[in-house]
Amino acid sequence: METILLTVYVLIWPIIVTGVLWTVCRGFLKDWAESRKAGRSII
């Protein structure tokens, strides 16, 4: 049972990390595009 849980954890965490990274990148790119369109610096 412990081996199965560890295996599931090892296989699932990259999917979770990818989802979080995708969300952060999508938000950054959206803000970057809006600031560029408005002629402002992103910082």
C-alpha cells in the first residue's frame, strides 16, 4: 500500500507543478501584453 501511494505521488506531482507553472506564466504573459499595449513598463 505504501509503495502504491508513493508511486502515485511521484507520478502526480509533476502534473500539479505543471498546472501551477502554466497558471503563473499565463498571468505574466497577460499582464505583459496589457502593459505593452498601454505603453507602460511591466515593472
